Amino acid sequence: MSGPMHHMGAFVPGMSSAGRRGASAVFSVAFWVVFVVLAGHARDLTGLAVADRWADVLLGITLAAGSLVLARAGGDAGGPGRMVRRFAASRAAVAGLAVVVGVLCAAILAPLIASHDPLAIVDPVHTRFLVPSADHPLGTDRLGRDNLARLLYGGRYSLGISITAVMISIAIAVVAGLGAALARGWVDRIVMRLADGLMAFPRQLFVLTLVAFFSPSVGTLIVAIAATSWMRVARLVRAEAARLRGTDFVSAARAAGLSPVRVAWRHILPNVAGPVVVAASLNAGGVILLETYLSFLGLGVAPPKPSWGAMVFEAREALSTAWWVALWPALAITVCVIAFNMMGDGLRDAFDVRLPHPSGTESSSIAAGGERG
Amino acid sequence: MARYILRRCLDAAVLLVVTLGVTFVLVQLAPGDPSSRYIGGDIDPAAAARIRRNLGLDDPVPVQFVRWSASVARGDFGRSFVTGLPVRDSLATALPRTLWLTGVAFLVQILAGLLLGVPAAGRSGLAARVPTVIALVFYSLPAFCLAYLLIGVFSLHLGWLPIGGLETPGAGTSSLIDRMRHLILPAGTLALSGAAGWARYARGAVSDVLSEHHITALRARGAGPGLIRWKHGLRGALPQLITLAGVSVPYLIGGAVVVEKVFAWPGIGSLVVDAIAARDYPVVLAVNLIAAMAVVIASLAVDLSCGWLDPRTILASDPADGVAGRGSGQ
């Protein structure tokens, strides 16, 4: 964080960075429009196809809200040029970003890349467990389905669910954290105690439980993951907002007669930017892991739809004969999570945020510790 | 100090009440109200109402909450929807097995982490980079993938170790060696996931201590490098390491759920996964509550031992803004 001073640009008319911020908002909304349109292209196979239309609409609105918050947060933070330079200086961070973008593109473009139908069972007897060949670059699975196609479409589920869940959790976290910091008093106390209480439940176990209470579906999965991922970020947002609450420029905005919501949105949120963006990217890795755990245990994406966790589960019977079937999804998960973490580390250094790495480093701040997804 | 202990205990008590509240809300949300076990088919509505009243389901929700909390405090978690047996009985069988598994994994990962991390402290280059890279890979590799990797190598390929289970079935009285052989792979999976992180973290924590003035003073007096590293370095890093131990409790429990399922280890992880599949809500909620309590108690223990080891913690933790403090210590 570069401190409140940089924010004066947005406060003083004429020096506004609203244009830049608007552009990044448009960009991130556009990203989701592309995702949703492509998703609609193959509705049954998408990462975003929820049971009914209303849930779709609700999801769309939440996503847009999450994108806006992230864009609002990401657009400011003072001197983006410096941030970009610092991020680009880290080879690991750039490599992580490249892998993340590559995997996302592969997932979004799955219908164009895959030469086979991920669900089509052509000849389960003669084409099962084929070794990699020109026709099936990654071989086939136990029902003779093309592994490459399943891996690509599985990425749409795993990444679609994870990123959506992270966006929603960020939206919840920002509302809860800002609300708690600005309302103070009993609202603050209740929200933070609730966050503490929810953090006491081991995450994997609690998500399993939530999914069990509703019918397992993509929508349930997203909501359950989001509901158990917002607390740490909310805590962070609250702490930052509580610090900014007392600064002069916030007092000035308040004295100018701005409503509390407007003060929060225009003057506090942009300064909470860095930590939120960093937390979002560090969370993504853990959330991908969480999604694969759930699918692995049969509570996530329902077969025959492909998802990375479920693919490992289905491949377990042939571990001694066709081990490569399990290898691809396992590699995909691992590479993706590593990439998100390296990107998150780079962002953390670029934004100079003191936030613990989930795998346990970063001395002194471990008390706020990461939790394995 | 007394005030600190009191405050931490109060915090933990409040946290326990919150976790009870969260669980109670889930109990209320669970489909199938407890009276449905007694009310079936076309029963007279008046009789149904009487049964509900007798079960206390007409009482105000706060009253129900207090009554439910009291029964939980007595260790009464109700009966399983599936087996009809008290949940407490299944927990009593499963919990020691999970404690055995996670306890061994916990000790192994700390030992391995310290043995790898402490010698690397204060050194740069490869010694610094290798644990970091390995830690990141093990963090990013899902536990079930690691489990299958180990099964593939040690059970299927080499044939050294059993694929899963608690002991060889039908072997009569189970020998300790047989049990240990069954323990190696699941405990190893759990320990490996965490050991690299421990190594990375121990290295960082001890490095910080080694750059402090009192260590320089010790060096000047001629203390041996091994003594400095293992005694004084580790001692200084202890509060941070204890904090990490507390943080790793929820990880271990969460990891145990998946690992137990893969290795067919009949602990609470397998219990809860099967219960979720069968919509056996009393069992699911009891396991969640116990796990949350374990985490709260672990974080209280961390706070208290850190306060005891390093009195500066006590001073630092007394801000005007209580809620913004360390909180659950997670």
C-alpha cells in the first residue's frame, strides 16, 4: 500500500483516476461476459451452468459486483507503473501469471482445442486406457473417453467454480470488513466474532458439511466455498479500513457531506486495494484445491461431467496399469495451484502487503496464518 | 499475566459459544426435524403437536439452544439417523484412531521440518531456495494425489506396505508391527504435506533469531555453531514455531478427512465422509463441532504458551481495539 496520499488523486477533481479504473472494470466484466457466453455455448458442460435461470442471474450479478470491487481495488493503489515494474521484476511471478493466463485460455477455448467429445463413450471395451497417441495425445480413460478433452473441460469446471467462488468471497469480505469497520460498535463485534467462529471450523470439513446440507451441484459448491473463504480477507479489510477511518482525507470527505456508503466506496475501498487483490490471488490456489477435494470425494461436480478431482478419483482403480490417467489431472491441479501462488507472491511483493503465504513462510505475520484449502 | 490468561480464556469461551451457535443454526437447517422419527404417515395432528411439545420443539429458539448446548456439554450428540446408535459411541471408536494418525503425522512433520529447516537457517543460495520450492510443490499437490503416488510406489510397485485399513483383517489379534505398517503410508502422506512447509518456516524463524545481537554476543564468547543454532536459535524461534503448530491443527484435521478416505482408515474422517453421503446430520455436526473445539482449544494453548515464553506477546496483545487483536490465533 502506498498510503492515503496517493488517493488524493481521486479526491481532487481533475486529477481523477476514474478513467483508468473504469477501463479495468470494463475489462474484468468483459472477461466474465466472454466466460459466460462461451459457457452458454455448451451449457451442460460449463463451469457456470447452475440448475435454474434465477440462480444464473444471481450469479451473474454477484460476479459483476465482485469484478467491480476488484477493479475498483485494482485500479488505484497509487502509481500502477511502479506496481507493474515490481511485479515484472520477479521471474517467478511473471511465470505464474503466464501459466494462469494460459490455463484460463485453454479452459475457455476448450471447445475449439479439444478434438473429441469429453463425454462421448465410443467403444468402452477396445478404446479404454489407450496409451497417448496422435489421436489421443493424453490417452483415454476407463470408458475410452479422450483424456485431453476431459482435462480441458475439467479445467472449465475447476477454474470456473474456483474463480467464481473467490470473487463472491471477496465481495462478501469487502462488504463485511468495510461494514464492520465503519459501523463499529456491536455490528463490528458480531461480524468479527462470527468470522472468528467460522474460521475455527477446519475448512475442508466445513465445506463438505455445507454441501451435504444442500444438494450437491455446481451452484451449491460455489456458495459453500465462498461462504467459508471470506473471513480472513474480511479481517484484513476491516483492519485497513479501521486504520483509514481516522485519516484526514476520510474526515474531509465526511465533512464535505458524503454519505457513509460513498465514503466507503470512493475513499476507503481504493486504499484497501492491494491487500484485497493479493488475498484474492493467494486464495485462488487454496480454493482450487478445495474444489478438487470435494469433487474427489464425490460431492463436487457430478460425474460424468469432467472435473480434475473427479478424474483422479475415477483413475484410481487403474493406478497400477494405467497410471498416466491419474497423472494428467494431478499435474494440472498442482501446476495451477503453484502458478496462482507464485502470482500471488509477486502481487504481494508488488503491493508490499504483509500477508502470510498459505504454505507457511513470511515470519512475523504467521499469526494471521494461511489455511490449506 | 493473570489478566492475559483470563482474557484469552474469555476469548476462547466466546469463540466456543459462536461455534456452538453456528452448529446449532445448521442443526435447525437440517431437513427432518427430530419429531419426524416419532410422527409417521397419517397421524392425528393433535397427537403430532403433543409430541412436538413434549420434545420441546415449541419452545423459543434461545431456550432450545441452551438445552441443546447443555446436552452437547454432557457429550450427548443425539442418535445417528442411519444406525440409530448414539453418535457418542461411534465417535468414541473413531476418535482415538484419528488422534493416533494425526498425532504421529504431526510429530513426524515437525521433526522432519526442524531437521531440514534449522541447518539451512542463516544460509542463502540453494539452502534457502530448495525448501521453498519443495514446500510450494507439496502445498500445491492435493493430499489424495500424494496418497496415490505413495500407494503406487510402495504398495503396488514395491509391495512393501499395505494399501489401506487399520490392520490386516482376519489376522487374529493384531500385532503392533502390523498396525505400524498400516500407519506408515497415511501418516506419511499427512506428514509430507506439512513437513516442507515446516522446514521453510523453521528456516525463516531461526534465521531471524540468528541475526539478533544476543547471538552475535554468544558467538563472540566462543559458543559453538551447533549449540548456537540448535539451542539458542531454536529457543528464540519457539513462539513462532508454536504458533505454526496451532495453525496446523485445522490443516491436519482437514487433511485427515481426505487421507482417511483414501486409505480406508476408520477414523472420524471416514466417519464424516460416509455420514455426509448418507445425510446423517447428527454425526456430521458432531464431528464438525469437535473439530472446531479442537481448533479453539489449540489456539488458546498457543496464545497461553506464547505469552509464557515471550512476555512481549502479552504487552503487544493489549490494544484498545480488542477484536482486531490476534483473535482465534489461527
